[in-house]
Amino acid sequence: MAHRIADATVTVRDAEGAPLADAPVVVAQTAHRFLFGCIGFDLIDLANREGGAAQDDQRPAEELLAEERLADQWLGLFNAVTLPFYWGHFEPERGRPDTARMLRAARWFADRGCVVKGHPLAWHSECADWLLDLPTDEVADVLDARIRRDVADFAGVIDTWDAINEVVIMPVFDKVPNAMTPLCRERGRIPTVRLAFDAARQANPAATLLLNDFDMSTAFECLIEGCLEAGIQIDAIGLQSHMHQGAWGEERTLEVLDRFGRYGLPLHLTETTILSGDLMPAHLDDLNDHQVDHWPSTPEGEERQAQEVASHYRTLLSHPSVESATYWGLSDAGMWLGAPGGLVRADGTPKPAYDALHGLVKGEWWHEPRTLRTDAHGRVAVRGFLGEYSITAGHGSAALTLDRAGAVDAEVRLG
Amino acid sequence: MAHRIADATVTVRDAEGAPLADAPVVVAQTAHRFLFGCIGFDLIDLANREGGAAQDDQRPAEELLAEERLADQWLGLFNAVTLPFYWGHFEPERGRPDTARMLRAARWFADRGCVVKGHPLAWHSECADWLLDLPTDEVADVLDARIRRDVADFAGVIDTWDAINEVVIMPVFDKVPNAMTPLCRERGRIPTVRLAFDAARQANPAATLLLNDFDMSTAFECLIEGCLEAGIQIDAIGLQSHMHQGAWGEERTLEVLDRFGRYGLPLHLTETTILSGDLMPAHLDDLNDHQVDHWPSTPEGEERQAQEVASHYRTLLSHPSVESATYWGLSDAGMWLGAPGGLVRADGTPKPAYDALHGLVKGEWWHEPRTLRTDAHGRVAVRGFLGEYSITAGHGSAALTLDRAGAVDAEVRLG
């Protein structure tokens, strides 16, 4: 973990600039640099309500209360959110994108200190059906325009995007008719990746753009190497990690991180699911093929999940390439495939995994407010995970950013 | 099959150029354009003996006779040979390559009308151990030099090469220490492919260079697309097809051919094995992991193999992209992994699969010598598989090449 921890010697100065010698100061972490993310799909309605949307939410009061409780649990743990931009849902009717509603949701999260990511700008699944009538060249043009429009509309609020999703399988995907598969098959994977990255980059040069995939095999390596050789600037590699067939465990996780970390690019674990119930049979190649009526969270499953979640996050943070880990759904309610993969039960009570992860993110890896004493030169030693800190003395306070691991010198002036 | 068959109207002229009207001519196919290949590893000794090598073969007479019988069976069926250039065997001691012996073998096959291929110029397996002591940059230089040397030494006799083999797995291969894996991991797959192709291309600009792999998944697609985007000229895609775990069948074979055929490049099925005994368990990922003491060919297995071989070759020839199909070993004796994958038993007797394939290559798909009669304008209709033909009348004869399918006009002058 040494690569995540700063050993800072901070010189604290008063408002006039003089060292604040031999005085008590309260040092508290206010944010993690590491991105502990989660999807925020379930909080879009609440964010719109609280964000001042004129909509009238007619649902029963207990549902709204449950949503608020979920929001509290969400904000108590995470600092990064993934919001849905599946084309078929975001723009079900050509020319009428869901921009206003999604922008309110994105701002709600950003106002609460979250890094907001949009997922995904291009994908063969959940694609808009109205594209099916168009010739391939027009699909490319419309895709290009949609990416430019959405990336520009959200710039400054959403500056991180899954530019394109699951390209390894895209040209051979045959489960659902869609317009992206023929485009990618006809033009090739790399030109399709280039289309998405170029459009997004030009619309928001400051954006962090990911190439995201579930395929952890050599296929994704080959795709990444091809894109890099072709000069496409990938800002981070997105590794899905839906573990419906069993947690990877430390060895496999490190093997994956080493293989994909060797390109020198940041790794984002973009879609993590770890179950607290029965596992999906190992022989299924496509997780979507597992359809069950009822898939309960079980007490034994919840204990196993708690250990696996904690172990998985420890492994991720132990690897220097990993910058982000997004969990794929806080609550079992409404989870993908009906799987018990949430950290909170459908009834809103936290599972042991929630507490385990919270115990790391806001416990073991978190610098609680602590009163320290400066030395004769106004210096205080702050050791903690990279991120944002506040230093308070009397009526003055200052913000401190620790963004480099190891021994560092810093200085703050109380204001 | 229409894409393999010419419907030629051939005007036959006598030595003076006058149409040979209303006369009997014998039309016979002398060679297939399609490459029906096989490895020739077992015939290198015989080729050297017959090729005038000064070596003294001390083996018992019956062994030498068995070899001659195998050579007859081999030449009775195949018109393309793959010879071994595994670096560790070809140059076990640095600077002492097995050039003279292999050149005699290559010439022996070429003299008998075979297209000769070298396999492979770069591969992580069977690699030279003396490379293990060298730093990566030197490995690259030595690899470059070995490719240039061998491709130049054999140019004109061997003009087809597996430039590099199994690159999909190359950088993550961890079963046997070798010098290629670190090179490929450090530099990336595409630069490694480029190194091999550039060296071979420069040493023999007329060579047909293959990118060969056993991985039929999207990984190999991604690698190919990356190489093509990077501007590497791949002359043919090499698809291994060792079917130790069961024949692919028509559906899967066509699916593979369609996926890899979509790049518009010729497909060479480079390494085909179909068993006449027990199948290898399906759960094994690496065929090398299956080690058995005794793996017999069985009567039922031989019947199955005969049907599967015939069906497989029919499927291959039905696909317009396929230019070549190489069987991975004529005899069970000395076969890779000890598998009963030969078309001939270890005792030298042909299996039903040999007869089945022979019945296609030199039967159903072959134009036996046939007496036809020219019309009043000296024209005769020749319908047959693309390849070489002879036309004979009286004391005169002429060679005819049919290299375009469908209705074609041709002309020969008897000499």
C-alpha cells in the first residue's frame, strides 16, 4: 500500500504567514484520491427531485424515504459515480435525448464531491433501435454526432467516459440485432474505436476516455495493443469484473492487473459484482444466459461476500496501476440479472459487505479528524492515504492535497 | 465448388499454329492449384539420401523401405510440404544452422512439384536455449539476423514461411522459459510481428508470409486487425486446426472461415489433425497437457476419421478464401503427442481416411486422362479443378494452366 500513502511533513502557517509553532491542529481527511465508485442509476430520480426538477414524483412516501436512505448509504461510501448513457434508453426517439434529466443527476453527484462517469458512448447492446433502418455510413455519422453532442453537453460535469464498450465481441455479437455490430464488422474494430475516441476527444479535450471490456483474455490485450499502435490515446483501460461465477481471488486478480497494467496506463475496474448468494454455473459463457425467478441473498453468502469484497479491494489497492474501482450496484433491488450482488439488501439494510468495505474506505484507509501538535517550526506529520485533507486550528483552516506517495513536504496557510 | 472449377474452351493448335480440327486429344490434370499439404518431417532423411547427401544411413533395410513406401503415399496425395525450422532444432548451437540438410530436403520436395513452406521463423516454443542468456535487444537482433539468413538461404526453393507463430499467446506464455516471450511482452505483439515480417520480406520480397495461430477466438481477429492497421502486409492468415478434442464439423468450420475470411486475405489451414482414436478431453486448454502412454487407432475411430476428413476438406474447398490445407502428419509413427492422427497407421498401411482423401484429391476433384475430340475449329471443352493440365495428340503435347474459375477461353499449341 506504500504507493497509496503520503508521509507528509506539513508546515502550518497562520493567516499572516508565520509558522504556527507548538499548537494543536485538527487534521482530517475529506476525500480519497482513489476512486471508490458505484453506479448511480437508482438515484437519478432522487437527484432530479432534490435537483429542482419540476417533475412530480407520485410514488408512495416510503419508497421516497427508502431512496433517501439509499442515497445516504451511497454517499457514505463512494466518491465516484457511473451514470447510464445507453443509447437506446438515453435517446429512444431520435433527436430527443434525455439530457436535462441526466444533467441534473450528474450535477447532484458532482455537487457532492463525486467524479462522474458516463457509460457508454458506443456499444452494441442497449443500442437505439431506430438506427437499425440506417445504412452503415449513416450509422457512423449519427454515432459520431451523438458522441460529440453528449460529451459537449455534459463537459465540466462529466469528464470521464467509457468511450466504447466491449469492442472485442462487437463485430461478432449475434444475440440482438443492432447497428453497431455491422458497423464494427465492416470497418474493423480499430477504426470503430478511433471514431468514438476522436469524437469524444474533440468534444472535450480534457476528458478521460476509457476503452472498456469484460473480456480479460489475450483478446483484449491484442485489441489494446492494436489501438495503441494505431495511435489512439487511451486514457485508462476499463476492466469489467462481474464475478457472478465466483470471486476471482487474489492470484487471478493480480494476474489480470499485471497483464493489463503492463501498458503503463491507469486501470479502472469499472463494473464489479460479487454475489452474496448462489453462484452462476461456471459453464455459462454469457452471464445474460442465466435467468432465474428468484435469486436470494443468503446468510452464508453474505459472509462470503463480505470477505471477498474486502479482499478484492485490498488486492486492487495493492496494485499501483489501479486508480478506480466501481461497484455495479449498491442495492439488490433492481440489480442486473436479479442477482444478489448488492452491498445492501433489497429491504435497505446493509449487508456485511457494506460494513466491510466501509471499514476500509472510511476506516482503515481513512484519516479520521485527529488533533496533532505542530513542532517549534510549525511542522506537523500527516500520514495518510492520498486525497484531500483539512487542517484546522482555532478559527482558521486550510485545505491540503496529498497527491504523491512517500515522504513529501507541504505547506498550508490557515485562512 | 464453382469457384474452384474452370469451364474452359480450349483451342488446340498444331506445331504450325493451325487449329487441330476434329481430332482426338488426351486431356489430363497434372497438378492441383489448391495446396493439399502435409508436413514432410519424416521424409527429410530419405530426401537427403535420395538427394545425394554424403551421409551414411545405418538403419535397417526394412526401415528404409518403410520410408520409401511412406514417400510414395505422401507424393500420391500431397502437393505442398511444410518443413521444420524450429530454431532450437535448426540451430541448436549458435552459428551452426542445419541449412545444408534442410535445403536438400526442400529441393527434393520442390523437384517433385511441391510448394515448400518453412515453419516457423519466430516462435516461443522449440526456441533455441542459447538465446536465454542474451538481453532482449540482442535477442531481437539475433532473431532478425536468423530470419534474414534463413529466408535468403532458401529463397527460390522455400518461398512460403510462417513468419511468426502463435503471437496471441506469445507474451503471456509461461510453460517453458524462452527468449521470445520476454521480447514480445516488452515490445508488444505488433512490433514483434513487424520485426519478423520485415526481416523476411526484405530477405525475399517474393515470399508469401503467414501470420499463423491456433487461437481461433476473437483474440486472433484483434491481432490481425491490429497488424493490418499498423500496415503489416500479411499475405495469408494461417489457421491451425488440431482437432484432438473432436472435429469441428461443418458449421463451426464455416463460422471460423467466415470470421477470418472477412479480411480479404487468403486462408491457409496450416496444421490439421483429425484423430482415428479416443478424443482428448474437452476441458484441456493446452493440448500439450494430455500425456498418455498408448493412444491407439481404433476401427471405429478410423471410420469416423475417414468421414470427418472428407467432410472437412469438402467444407474447406467450399469456401472461396481457402487456398491451402496442410495435414499435420501422414503416419501415426512419430506423431505429435503420440496421437493417432495420421492418415496411415504406424505399420504403414493406409487408414480409410487416406483413401477417402485420395478419393477426393485424385478422384472426384481430379481430371483423369481422358480422350476428347476437338470440333471443326480445333476446340475442346475442358472442365475441371483449377490447376495444371496436359493436352496430348499424336506426338505433340502442351501444358495448360487453368487458374480462373467459370467460363474461360484458352489456347495451346502442341509442341
